[in-house]
Amino acid sequence: MLRSVTVNDTNPNPNVLIALRLARDHNLDKEQLLLQQLKDAAVRKVLNGEDFSSGLVALYIMALTASCSDPKHVIADGEDIDLIAILEKKLAQEIKHINETTHPISNYYQVSLDVLALCVTNTSIESVQVLIDAVENDRFKHGTEFSVDTGAMAAIALGCVRQAGGHPNTVQIEEALKKVLTQILEHVQGDGLIGNLYSTGEAVQALTINSDLVPAGPWNKNRTLEKLLGEVPKGSFDNPQAAAQVVPALVGRTYLDVSHLNCSTDQISTHPLCILFADLSHCPVSLSVDNLPLPEITTSAPVTSDEPIRVEYNIEDGLNHTFIDSTNVTVQRGSFLIKVLEAAQEKYPERFGFTTTMTLWGPSLTSVRGLNASSAQRTYWQLLNEKGPLDQGIGSYIPTNGERIFARLSRY
């Protein structure tokens, strides 16, 4: 995560700053650099009318809050914007769209983030009813399947509202929580994963925050954490966004802690107890010690070999059935999936042309053969192999020799 924070980054990741602030170890220079980049980006996005979805605004608010920076006064380039007011307006638009169509402008994961951000900043949270209704009507689905990451984020938001107290719909909140927690527990696997590897970190937070509502027996937290830790040396969390979503669970914290961090104690590790024992476990609990130096080494490119592999790449309009096509391409072993798409495009530019957009997770496939995914029509390019949907994107997934990859236009 630290290495992803670079000078002149115009697309900073708020998830990374949230995770860095919640972590036990700190590099305060990097955290301050990322904080300033987020302020600059927020002001630029608002003033220039750039894409700034409600969920992204919510993440910016939580990142600033975790850094003890007021999201109501985000100052950059002489401008002062109020992200809380912006989020309230965007959330109102999401709710209006739900009332008219039964689904948000974005998705219920982002709406859950919206409610959570308003909750942790002690802002009015009357909008929690939208999540209660969504749980009651089983709207946390991706296709036909329950979405663990959406359910988990909703449970974190509902848990925040419940812990804040004083809400008139406490009984409804608890009933909604019991239902969505049960749905999450139904997706616990034998090795401890909940849903898939990349939904597990937030699911752990959801179950931890609402532990008094989790029935005894069906979930072994230690097994889940051991599984996550075992994936770290395999490179499963080399993507900064993936790392950011798992770090809070691994350090025993949740997104609810972002409003309880004491930034006045951020300092270089010169506290007498730290020096005396040369052991950070003796430092005061509230001390955010600048104890995580970053050695000056060059980040190497993904490890590939000269050995070529063959991958079958298939594309399909799974909604309108206007085309279905396939080709075999050769790439170097260890290459990311995007190299397969590029090889197919180079081979047949018209048939396999594609476009991408940059997200917090990296490049995301937005069109194939001129057919665009559409948030208005709730369509997306789903990536699969013969086992089912891929849990990584085109910039992270590494195909194997002989693998069959599918890109299929689908509806969520």
C-alpha cells in the first residue's frame, strides 16, 4: 500500500489511506502525502464535474476523518468544499432512484458506504431505512446470487447506526442485521473464506461489529484470519486495493474506528518507553508511531518467463446475443489477463477491440467490440473461466496454460 502512494498521483486511493490509518505501523510522510492528494483530487473532481460517485465521496470522507481532517472543509487551491453536504445530496438522489426503479444509481454497496460515512461522522442517518428495506426485499444480489461484499458493507453500516443508539427503528435495524448476517454466514467456506478471498476482509468486520447477533458455532474467526494471513506471502493481496480491504480485519479494527483515531499523537518514535525497551509493544496504546520506513528499492515488474502459454479467449453478448466469438492467443507465462485481451485485439482488431477505465482496483473492462457496459442499464462485462466468475480483474488475474477465459456482457 505504501509503495502505491507516489508523487503527482492524480487518482489517489482513499481505501489505502483508511487502511494505513487503521494499521498498527505507520509511515506518516506517506500518509500525509496521500491525504493532501485526496484533498486536491476531491476539490478538482467537484469543480471540474468529474465522475465522483456517492460511494467514492463516502470513502473520501472516511479517509479524511481517519486523518482527523474535517470533511466539511476540504481546502485545496484556494477552494473550500463540503463533502458531507455533497454526500447527503448524492445519497438523496440514490434513494429517489431506488424509490422510482427499486435499484440505486450506483449499487447497494456504495449506498451502504454512504450510510456508513454519515454515521461515523455523526451526521443525520435517517437514510438507514433504505438499507433496512433492501435487506427485507433481498436486493443485495449480483445477478441471482447474494453478494457477500454488499451484504457485509450494509451490515457494517447498520451496525454503526445501531451502536450510535437513539434511532427510532432500532428493532427494524436489528431484524435486518440478523437476516443479512445469516446470509453472510451461509457463505462461510471450510477453509474460512467468506464468499471469496476479496469479500472476506469486510465480512470479518461485519461479523465482528455485530458479534452479539452472530449465533455461536457456524463461524471460526481464527480459521478465517489464518487463511487470510496464509494468502499474503502468495501475493494474493499485492493489489493495493485488495490489501486495503483486508488490513483492518487483520489488525483487529473496523471502519467504525476511523472516527476514534487521535492524530495529535502521531509522532516520531522517540517516546521514552519505546526507546527504553526497543519494543513498540511498550509504546502507549494511543501513540501512532512513525515506525515503518520504506527502503529505497525499485518495484519490479510482474514476474514472467520466456515460456509461452496458450489461452482461449471468448467474448459474448450475453444479453442481446448479437455476437459470440473465440480465438486462441499466446502470451508469456505469468502475464496478467489484460495481455490476453491485447493479444486478441492485435490479432483481430475489429472482432476483439476493447476499452477500459481505471478504478481503485486497476483497469476495468468497459467495452468489447464496441458494445459498452452501462450503469444506467445495469450491465457489465463479466469475466469467467470454466470454474465460474473470476475474483480478480484484467489487471490482476494471471491465466494458466490452456485456460479458457470468457468475457460476457451480463446484467447485475
